[in-house]
Amino acid sequence: MTPQPAEQNDFRAYLRSLWRWKWLMLAFLVVVPLISYALEARKTKEYESSTLVNPQAVSIDLSSFGGESVGAANIQAIARLVKTTAVASQAARFMPHPPPNSASLLGHVSTDADVDTGFLTITGTDTDPKRASDIANAFGRAISKSRVDQANTQIEQVISKLERQIAALPKNDTVGRDTLSGQLQRARSLRAVGQNPSSGIIERAAPASSPSNHNTRRALELGFVLALLLGFGAVAIAENSDRRVRSPDDLEEMTGLPLLSAIPASAFDPAEDEDLRDEEAFQMLRGALMYFNVDQRLKSVVITSPGQEDGKTTVAVRLAQSAARAGRNVILVDADLRRPQIGPRLGVNTPEGLGTVLAGQADLWSSLAEIRVSTEGDSQITAQGSLRILPAGTPAPNPSELLSSEAMERVLHELESEADLVIVDSAAALAVSDALPLLRWTSGVVLIARLNRSTRAGIRRLQKIITSANGTLLGVVATGAPSRSGYDGYGYGYGYKDSRARKRAERKQLRKAQEGESSEPARAQQR
């Protein structure tokens, strides 16, 4: 199998983390946008209306009269002038329903000056769309009237100046009087033109049909983005604070022990057929134990785990069958005297077993049961071995005392002398203390951990217990691994891709044949 790049494995690890916490991520993706939508819906609706004003429209040339001209002005200065109390007081007079305090209107108006065109946009804001347009129009008229008043002031000064000049002329200066009278008449005509306060308004404000501060689509989009950020953060925190072992790499790294094998979850599913691909994982475990130390033969091994339902019994049974297929004479011992599993699983139902042997009520060798081992699917078979089991027998009232007795040590030594490999299935080590004496009497211990179930604290505690009991830890086995995780053996599925389908088809044909054979006597009897 070609090793995957580290970057690809890391990416897959991230995807597996997201998948493990998919409901947490989904909760953020649903709840946060809903909260964003609710907050947006609860906001007070505000409406905006704008009027466009040209302050430069009021432009009067008084230079010919000897006065100051009212022309182009700084548009930025005019925009600042709008936000003054004087203009607000003037704007309140143009409103249908003026407020008691005209200065309060300044909080409802804003300006935007365009220096290129010289135009000024005045925007009114209010919870009532009609009042928002009234505010904008009122300030537009107020700033226009301010410009008109400025022009009229200049015109009045020119008119007064001309009137004084006419009065100061001699009565016989008819030419000068006629000249000044003509100028006075033109100045008065300018005053009439400048009295329209709406002359600078280009476009009046109209009531808005929709609120300006409500944007449901934007709120949902921002909520979704925020949900993604919060979701990724929550998944990262949850993953780092998770106390369960999630991958074979985690198990190997935290224990510092070699990973002997990773058993797929399908090997523990009773609804699944025994698959040749699953057998590859147990062959890998068998090979790792056989060649663990070539200088010293492994005579016996204890299979234990921190808690119940971690898959240790299945590992013990399948390991024993795999070792027997490889030509080893194997004895499998059910040392779980509280919850016996091996006998019922292999179809051996007898009251005699380890408990009665230790109590002196049965003979050891007569309590062993021979188990037939199939050779299908094992390409590493050199010579067919044998498999015998020592079931637990009738549940004992004092399992801890029996398993810690000298008789148990003697039984193990006798079994080791007659077998190539003795495999002991013990009780959960952190649940009861039954397995502790077995740890120092056997050649080694295999620690089983269930992915997504076994906790890091439990595994570390069991590792310390085994070390304190002078047990030899051979390695760890990860159970419940994904079938395509990359840990379940090289050549997985090679030549066995359709093994389940093939087995189902063979059994279906066998059932049909059996049904056909059973129906023949019935048809003959009918004839």
C-alpha cells in the first residue's frame, strides 16, 4: 500500500474531527443565523429620505453696484452649516409638525457634500418614513433660505447705499440721479428674485417604502459566516478537550507502545459476516506477537482492556484461531469468571472449566475442549495447528481468590508446557482486580483500547497498573477502527473485495439446496 502524504493524512484527520462533531457544527450553523435573523427582525425600523440641494444656485453679482457678490462657496463649509442649531431652528419652521426643541432635529439629519459637482445631499432619518422626508426637505429649504437671506442682506446693503447716494446728489444733477435710480431699480429687482427659498433644491425627498436599517439577507450571510467561525472554534476546543482515544496514532503516541494492529469495526458487528478482510488485521496481530522477540519465545499472553465491551474477547478468540491456522498449538483460556464469553461464543456449554479446575472439582486436561479451525482466507498457513479452549465454567462466587491462587499459577505453567501459545482472556482490568495476578505470571500483556470509547485517563491508569504489577506490555491494539483508515493491514482487501458477497451467495445456494431436499419427501408423500 502506498503511504499517504502527511498533508493528506492531516486533511483527513481534520475531516474526521468535523464528522465526529458534526452535530455541534450543525447546531452553530442553525442557531447562530437564527439568532442573527431574530436580532435583525427586532431592530426598530428606521427610514431614510434624501433631498439634493445646489447651494450655488443662489448666485448674485453685486460688483457693478459696488457691493460684495454672493457666488460660489465652499461646499464642505455649507455641509457643516447644516448641522448648526440656527439652520435646525429655521428647518423646524418648514415642518408640518415642528418639535418643541428644534435642536433635536440635528440627530435625525446627515449630509454628504460632492466637491466635484458642488451638490449637497441632505438625508433625514426617522422611524416614520413621512417624517424622515419632511426633515430632509425642511433642512434643504432651510439651507437654501440661508443662502437667500445672505443674498438679500447684501442686496439690502446695496439698496441702502444707492438711496443714500441719490439723497446726497444736488438737485440739478439729473444725469447722476438718473444713473443711480437705474441701479437702484435693478438692485430691487434682484431682491425679488432672491426671495424664493426653494430655488436651490434640485430634487425633493419622498417617503421611503422600506426601512434602511433592515437587511435580512446580509444578516443571514453574516450569521452564517460567524457560525462557521464559531463552529470551527468549538470543534477545535471540543477535539482538544476530548478525553477519548480517536485514532490508532493517538493510542500509539500516548502510550509509547507499538501498535500491534488496528481491528476494523466490522469485525465486532454480529450483523456482519466474517470477512476475510477482517482476518488480515488478526493475522497482522499474530505476526507482531510471534516475532515480538525472536530471542525469547512468547509462551502466554493476557488480553485485557480498561473497560467492558472494548472487544478484548473477540480479539482473543480471533487471535487464537489465526495462530492455530498458522500451525501453532494454541490454548485459549477464559479467565473472566464473572462474565464468561468464550465458551458460549464457540458453542461450548459445560459446567467444567477454569473455575472448577481451580476449586479442585475438575481435571484440567479433561476440561479442555477441542475447537475446529477453518483454514479459509489465511495465505500464511504452513501447517495446520490446533485450538483448545478452557472455558470459565460455572460462575464462581470468589473469582478474585481463585485467580490469585497458586493453583492458577500452576495451571498456567502446565498449559504453557503443552502448547505453543496460551492466550488468556481476562476481565476488564479497571472494573475488577481479577486480572492483576495474571499480569506477572504470563509472558506478556496486550492492551486493547476501543476507539471513540476508551478514555485516555483509563488507558494511562491501566498502563501504570500493568507496570506496577511487573507485567510486560507487548503493545496496544486499537479496536473499532475505520475500515479504510490505513491502519488495518497492508494489502487489505487484496483479493477479498467481494468476500462477503461471495459468502452470502454460497449460503443462499446452500439454503435453497436444503429447502429443495426437505421438500422432496413432502412431494413424494403427496404422490
